[in-house]
Amino acid sequence: MFSATVVFLKSALSFSLGRYFHTLRGLRRDRTGNVAIVVALSLVPMLVAVGASFDYIRSYNVRQKMQSDLDAALIAAVKQINNTADADALKAKVSDWFHAQVDNSYTLGEIDIDTANHNITATASGTVPTTFMKIANIDTVPVSVGSAVKGPATSYLNVYIVIDTSPSMLLAATTSGQSTMYSGIGCQFACHTGDAHTVGKKTYANNYEYSTAKNIKLRADVAGDAVKDVLSLIDTSDSNHERIKVGLYSLGDTLTEVLAPTLSTDTARTRLSTASYGLTSATSKAATYFDVSLATLKQKVGAGGDGTTSGTPLKLVLLLTDGVQSKREWVTDSVVWKSGQAVSGAYWNKVAPLNPDWCAYLKNQSNTMAVLYTEYLPITSDWGYNATVGSTMASANWKNTWGGTMDSGVSTSITRRDYIPYALADCASSKSLFLSASSSTEITAGLSTLFTQYLSSVRLTQ
């Protein structure tokens, strides 16, 4: 379109200039008064025609810049406004951003926002000052542009929140809590299984009973706080509860659907905090089998849609995990001891980072995976840790054991713990949808950050 316009304007310019110089040559040969009058009368229109060519080319270029400015302003506004149904807030944000970009090439007029039909459409109008066309008392040329964006923040969306409920999520959430656990019973994890402990004059049936008595918050509890924050974001983003559904799932030796996708965030909060539903620290799974659980999740989630209707929603999986394929017996069974040291175990190689290919079960169905890694704590004083997660990827024989392929450039001498973030980053749909969190504060904020990051992903549709 642009090249055709330029060709037309060049042709008009060439014709006008040619006619102008042809007339001048005729004027030099003809001495009659009629010719001079004709030339005088035609000179102004010819100059206007020549000037129009320049002014319209200039206005076309300005319109292109104005279009780019509006596209950028609309995308920026949608990413910064939580409630994209608020047309007034969007208009103000677009206007602020747009006016900051405007230079002397045009004057900005009205900006209109339309949020109907799960699209956000913006139009802007303005004027471009003329140069040559002022001869004909034409001081400005009107220009107008339009832009539209669509994304998760404006679409029907199902959010599947998957919480790792393995024993490793029973780690004390703070350093002070970990210190209290270790000084009291010699372990930072509040496992539901294991030996009884007598501390002072009181006996505790297991680690979890001790953590409860000492009011120690565990990572499983923090995971619940993180999910509550996401539910609050959903309330804000979909205040009428007609567009975003949320489902809850526990991940361990298998996948359990705690709550099928629902528009009711209140129901989700109840399921999340009620111990009998298995998402609190009061219970945990004996193992973490990502290959089994994610394959089951694939069936639960199904294929993602384009978000245009409630029957074809976009689908986001929010996975909160420490990323380790594990089972207690893989660490403790068939261990060979020498001089009080554990030197080998039949299944130590099995305790390893998850294979990111298992996440492809979901990503291949047009679903988006976002992953929050709750960093696995290095416990170098524990023989079980040193023999498994603290040992090398080479000793895990990851390819033969779980089918995993390490990232190129990463040495097999890296510990399994240190490779976990590589594996989980590859599990996510993009690097921007992966976060690592170590403290309770980071974990709580992390899931909300991932959800907000996903909502802010928009694409131009016009």
C-alpha cells in the first residue's frame, strides 16, 4: 500500500512539474497577454498540486509513526492495568503513554477505548501540519489510527494450580524454623512418618507433631498462602466471576484433583485450607512421580482453546514444586554401610530432577506451563542428601534412568540439586514463566508474579 501511494504521488509530482516547465517555455515564445493570464491563473493550482505531494507523503509517514505509538501504548496499558474491563483506566494509561511519545510531527486529538467482546480496541485521531498546502489555506491534514489487542487478561481462562505435596515440601519455611527443628529433633523436615522423638520430658510421635507443637510454618503452608494470593488476583481480574476458572490439584505418587475448574474462588479457598482435601501440611504423599502425575494431569486439563468462548478457554498450569522425582525407599532401602558410613544404595540414582519432557504432555496440547521452583535445601550434614540430590548428575545416569537429556554446556559433574532449576526452566513454556524462590516471602510472591506475567502477555489483533 505504501509503495503504491509513493508511486502515485511521484507520478503526480512529475506531471505537475512537467506541465509547469512546459508552460514556462511556451510563455517565453508567446508574447500575447492571454498566455500570461492563463499562466498566472494556473500557477497556484500547480504549486498546490506539487505541495500536496510532499505534504501527503509526510502525513503518511507521520501516520505510520502514530500507529506504532498507539500499538505500543495499548500494549503497555493492558500490561499495567489489573482490571482490563475498566475502559476509563485504560484510556487514561494509553493517553499518558501516548502523550509522552508525541513530538512536533503531529498533534494528538481524541483517544477512544472499547472493551467489548473480550477485545480491547483503541482509536486515536490527530492532525499533521502542512507546509506547501498552506498556499491553499489548508493548514492541517487529519489522520486517524486504530489498534486492538487480545490476551489472557481479556479471554476466557482456566487456571490449573498444581501443588507438590511430597515430604520435601514439609521443610520448615524459615531459617529460624529450620534451626528449631534441627536443634530439637535433628531434622529440618516435618515428616509424618519416621521415629518418635523425646524432647525434654515430652514425646512426639513424629517430626510433624513436633513442628505443630512449636508452631513452625512449613513450605506446604507457604504454598497455600501463595495460592490464596493468586485467588485474590483472579477476583480482581474477573470481578464478576464469569471468565476465569480455577482448579486445584495435589501432586505426589499420583495426581489428585482436589477441585475441578470452577468460577468460585470461595470454594477454592475452602478446599485449599481444609485438611481433609490434602493440600495442607497436615498430609503429604509418600513419593513424587512426575511421569505418572503429569500424564494424569494431561487428561484432566485437555486441549487449550483460543479463549474466545467459555467452551474454548485458554489453559494455564501453575506448578509449584521442588522438582525432584523421589521416594523415601529409594534412599533408605538396600543401603550398604561401612565404618558407620553409607557407601551405596540400590536406588540412589532414581532420586533426580524431573525430566522436562514430561511437561510436554501438557504443552503439546496448546496449554501454557508456568513453574515456581521452591528451592531444594542443601543439607550436607545428611547422608541421604549427599547420596542422592547432593550427588552428581553423572551418578544419576539421568538418560537411562528417566530419559532426560541435559542442557548442552552443562557438565555432568553438576549436582542433581543444582541441575533442578535447569530442568524446571525447560519444563516451563518460556523462561519468563519460570521463577526460583528460596524464602517463604519469595515463594508467596512468586506464584502471583507468574500469574501476573501470564496475564500481561498480549498480542496485536489489528
